[in-house]
Amino acid sequence: MTDTLVEPRLSDPDYHDDNEVAHIVRKEAANAGYIGQQMIEALCGFKWIPNKNPDNLPICRKCVEIFEFMQRSGSN
Ligand SMILES: [Zn+2]
């Protein structure tokens, strides 16, 4: 099973983009981000500091594509 977790990504102050979506990140990366307040990287390559709670955001399509690909190629 793949260690992934869906995390929200809201617009950052320095990232004026109202295209708010939830990215999928590896669980270990998310944990590290929450603990250390470091940037984490989503499956699609987007990097941000997770500091918002999930809020019914649409999930990043790129992340979903990559996630599904990983599921297919990872399932033995
Ligand atoms: Zn994404």
C-alpha cells in the first residue's frame, strides 16, 4: 500500500492564486512538514508549508493522476 495522504493547499500570501486545491503528499513528508514546519512536496511536485485544515477542497488533478498511476504500478 502506498503511504500517501491528502493534504489541502490554500493560497499562500506570496502565492496569489485562487485555484485552491488539495494536493496529495506522501505521509512521511506531511508528518515532517507538520512537525518541522518545513516545505513538503506534493506528488505533482508542488511545494508548500502545510498549515491549513482540510476544507472540502477539490483534489489536485495532477496529484490524482500520479497517485492512480502509483497505485496501478505499485500493486503487485
Ligand atoms: Zn498536486
